Amino acid sequence: MSPVDQAEGLFDHAPCGLLSATQGGVVTNVNETFLSMVGATRAEVVGHYLIERLTRGSKLFYETRFMPMLRQQGHASEVAFDFQLSDARYLSVFVNAVVDIDVSDENSGATIRFAVFDATVRRTYERDLLAARRAAEVSERRVRILQTATTGFGSAETEADLGAALSEAAEAATDASRVGVWLLDGTGQLVRTQGSDHVGRIPIDVHGLLVDALRTATTISCGDPADLEARYPHDAADLRARRIQAVTVLPIIDDGTPIGVLACGFGRSRTLEAATLELLESLTEQAVLVRQRMRLRELLSYQSLHDALTGMPNRLSLQRRLDTLLTRETPDREGVALIFIDLDGFKAVNDRLGHRGGDLVLKQVSQRLSEVTRAGDMVGRLGGDEFLLICENVDEVSVLDIAERLRVAVRQPFTGEAADLPLSASVGVSYHRAGREDNTVGSTGSGSADGTSGGVVTGEALIRLADEAMYESKRAGKDRYTFVQV
């Protein structure tokens, strides 16, 4: 093989595409490797502009960046292009180019020589790397939003705090123009827990975006104004006034039951991606767990301050109320009274009806006592068959009238199995007039000891005095009240 043949063979079968073109970009020569790469014949390439083989995006770059740079610098290295193939696919390549000027022939002009390398593997790797990087960024952003939300949820003490934390996290996750959180209240209406927009209460029988998401327990998305107008024309008018063009509403679900909704409004047409919806669902699930914790805390707090059988305030709750009244007492107040009630004959009720029957009687008694007390007074159960009423801003005449009403209420006949069982109440009343700090005992002669602590009347002392007065009523024949003033 002659050196010429060797050179031609090397040119045609080089491991890269080789071609030459005029200064205007018309191909003048090309090797077999390039023809194989682009799937074309020599006649389809030679004599044609190289730009004709490029995809639309590559054509723009070729004309506006590549050729001006090549003319200015005389060379270019590893420039990325995409060649359009005949079967609608494209081939990613890297191109090296140099401008070759034949100084021996002034009329020949410049020739551009190209070396074209298949970059499919490298471009695929770069795309995968970019996709992985974007996925990592999305994951990092998701974790950051969840961590920030966890901090906000952790410091939430009320449903308003919880709604604000969920709204802030949803806004960070979606870049929404407006975010709102609505929760069902005890009347079956949706109530906004946060936000500057006053929406008020929304009955759940109203047709609308929020209610539909709640009723169906599914996410509802309207990605543009036309979709909103077609599906929710009433909501669309209000949203237009607020410059909202797209809305996504997610139900907030607690143990399979929808309890509220999270709504995200956007100032432009937008449909949230699956990953973003998944993030919002995770946020609502976190919020539900926090709400469950709040409810449990409220329940434990309620149980610690209320009697399990009757639901009335218990001893601890009564003691706190009494201490608060005595602490904030002012000279212009009438006075504070404690009325201690102990049931007469309740042992016979338990012996005949058992504890279940006795519990039913105690519930009836607690209801009667609650019905005859003044608004603002607190009546509670101390335990067993003992009850205590705290009256504030009351005078001596009024407190005796209240004690009598309580006594009469207990004497009324009972219903059910306890109908023929007599029940009455021994009542003891301790009264402290505002501004009075001595330990004077009233004229009833209950035998009370000192009712003060260092010159200041305490709740514990008033309870003890009322208890002693109650026992005086029992000794005097039961079904009566005894009054002590301190």
C-alpha cells in the first residue's frame, strides 16, 4: 500500500469524524467515520452547509456563538453540538475546529477543518450527574423544609400556632402567593386558623374548593384560570379579585377522617409536581401528629382538674380557683363563701343499688347542684359524696339563700331505682368578707378554730371551716346548713 493509500485510509477510518468546509460552512470533504456517525451518504453531506445537519438549538448556537468565535480566534475546542439523525434521534458530539489559511495560494481562501467526537456516553453521564445533583438539591430542600417545620410544630401551643407553622412550611415548599389552613370546629364548619385574609366560617354543605377537598378527602388542583372557572365558578370570581390564577387544596386527615384543609394559591398558572404534593402531604401528616399531641395534653389537663364520674371540677381545680380569688381580693368586693355539701343517706343508696346505681345518683346530684348555682360560681366534687361550691362577690344573705337552694335541690325525689330512697344534704358554709383579716367565728357556734394563716385567710382554712360547719349540721340532725364567718 502506497503512502497515499495509507493516508487516505487513515483519514477515512479515523476514530473520529473528519471534515473540511469553506469559510462559509459548506462541506468540501468528509471521512467515512463521520458519514457513519450521522447516517448519511457522501452526496448528502458534501456540497451542503454543515449547519443543515444540526438540531434547532445547535443551529442557533452555531450561528451566534461558534462561527463568530472561530473567525475571531481561529480555533475552537470541545464545543458541544447535537446532530439531527434521520430517524428523529440526535447525536451528541464534541467538535474541535481550526481555520487553515493556505498562504501559498492567495485566491484559495480559508478552509475550516473539523474533528467530530461522539459524546453520547459523556453527555449521558453529564445528564445523569445533573439529574442526580438536582435530585440531591430537591432532597436537601425537602429535608430542610421538614426540619424547619418540625421546629415550628414543636413550639406550637395552640391550633393557631399550628396553622401558622403549617402555612409557613407550605409556602416555603411551593412558593405560593397565598397559603391558608382551615380546620373543622365543633359546629362542623371550616374555620381559618391563621392568615391575614378574613374568610370567616365556611359551612361544610357549601359547594367549593375547600369543602370538596374535605368531603372527598382528596387533593383538588386547578392549574389555570380556565380550569377554575369551569369547575368552581363561584370560587373563581373571588380568587380573581385576590389575583390568584391556580389553586391546590389538600385535605388534612387524622386517622382516616378529614379534619381540615391546606390551600395554596398561585399568582400564575401552575400545577404542582408529584414530589411537591408528597412533601405537602408529609407536612400535613406532621401537623396532625402535633394536633393529636395538643388534644392529648388538653385531655390530660382536663382530667387532672375534673372529676371522672361527674365531669365537675375536682379538689385541685377548686383549690386553685379559691386561692386565685383570695389572692386577687380587693376591698370593694363583697366576700368569698365556701359551701360544703355532704349527702345524708348515700350509704343506703350504695348498699341497695350497688356502686353503679350510686354513681347514677351522684350524677343526678351534680346536675342539680350545677343548675341552682349562680353564673360564675364554681361547684365541684371533692370525692365520694362530698361537693363544694365556691361563691365570689357574695354577701351573707345571698350565700345563705344559695345554701338553702342547694339543700332543697338534693331533697327532691330521684328517678329510677333510687326513687323511694330518701336523700338529703348536710351543708356547711364558711364566709370571708373582703378586707377582713381576723378570725372571728360566726354566731352559729360551729366551734371553728383559727381560720387564718399569718393574718391572711387561706383557701385551705376556708375549706376546713366549711367542712367543720358541715359536721355541725350532721350533729344537729342533718338536712340543714351551718354558717361560719371568718
